Amino acid sequence: MVENKYKEGSDLLRHPVLPLVSMVQFLFMTGPFTQVSEVIDELPEPIETDRTTYINPRELLTEYLDILSQYEEMKEGAGPAIRVVDEENREVDPSAAWNAYIIQEVLSRQLEKINSTLCAPCECTLCCTGPEKNMDQEFFEIPLVPGELGLFDVSRYQSEETRSRSAYDEDELVCSGRPFYRIPEPGLFHWKNGWSLILPRGSRCPNLEHGSGRCLIYDERPEVCRRPQIFPYMIEPLEEYVENNRSYRIRQTILAVVDCPYVQALQDEIADYAAASELQLVLKENKA
């Protein structure tokens, strides 16, 4: 039985939005519509699927209308804003790239809401601390975008050396004569695939309040912190990803980290969410 403290989040998991998105996409692309909102307005209520019943599908979909409206550009023949390749590094056709990008945005928004709802009752700091002594990992990495760097008052490391490798390269970065992850305090590193906050073993996020475990920048927290332990990977950035060369690989996966208390409690519900969304579920131990 699902613990009462997770009831609101588990209810959200039982109503994945992607089955409705697929319905709207098909009707819009094959029908005489010029705007996605026209399709949403004509949907019946409620809508039943083989897994759940959506009492207010129009209201639910309206939360994603700004994302779904991109199907209008797709229908008009505009090229996608990103380059997407398959598992064999073959570039997919424009419609598949559009669809993958839109689905990733929808998943990100819904899972942010689900994770936020589930995370609050946990009262844990798993996402905000470095590895514990009994873990194999030397550090945890929190990917960031440039606009989020100012949230962290820590040392920054950027040089030709940092930008020539990633955090997990065998040829590891050395700082002041020691591996970068042996620096005792968290730091911001500019890798070849972007910026990240590195939390060495035993360290804490600088924005984690001592004693209470409260996030001091909760309302402005980075994007990755908004979906703590259930991650959408419809597409993921390629290793050579840079801001002006937006290249991704199709993954069609949801990743859930089983160290997390709510992932442990809701594995069946998360698996049903992934199945209803026609995505593969990958369960992984710890954040690394």
C-alpha cells in the first residue's frame, strides 16, 4: 500500500500526460486544424484508457499548450530547432526530431511537478550531498546551465584543461596536485559538455541549510534540482553538446534512482507511468 504521504504524487503518476499528447498530436496532424488548442477544445470528457481515467483532460493538456503549440510549426513544415540521432548515430527525420523534442519538454514539466510533490514529504537530502563513506563514488555531479552558476558561492574552475574533458574521463582532471574530486569543498567546473557543481565525498550543497536541511534557494533552484530522482530521457544531449549546436540522441527512457525513499515506495507506480508513456524504465542505484 502506498504511504499516505505519497498519495498526491502517486495520483499524478497514475495520470501520465503523454497518452493524451499522442492523441492530440494524431488528431492535429491528420485533421483540418490550424491550432492545437482547437483539438484540445473538442476533446470529450472524461477520457478512459486501458490504464486510467482522465476526468479533466482539457484542463490537464492546457498546462502544456505552450509546448504543444510547437506542433503547429511542425505541421507548417518548419525544421526542428535541434538535431536528433538514433542509437546508431543516424540522424532521424525532422518529424521524429520535432516529436522527440516536444515529448522531452512535456515529460520534464510533468515530472518536475511529480518530483516536487513527492520530494517535500521525504525530508531527506539525498540530492544535496556528496557520496557517503560507504559508497564507491568519489563525487556526485549536478549539471547546470550558465544562467544558474550565480546561485552557488563556490570556487570556479575553467581552463583549457577542464574544457577538454568530462568529469568521468579516465584521464581525470588534476587540481593543485590532486584529483579534482579530492578538493574538500564543492566547486563549479566547466567541462567540455558544460558546467556542473561537483560535490566531493562528505560535502554538502552550499545552499543546504545546516540543521534544518532546507534549501535556501528553493524557488530559484536549478532545473536539475526540480526533478530530483525521476528523470526524463526521451532525448539526452550528446557528449559534444554545446549551446549553439543542440544535438541529442533518442533514448525513450525514464530513469529513476532507487536510493530515493519515494522511488523505493513507488516503483510499481513509476513502472506503470513509464509503460503508459511507452517509455523504458531504468532503475539505478545512487546518483552517479
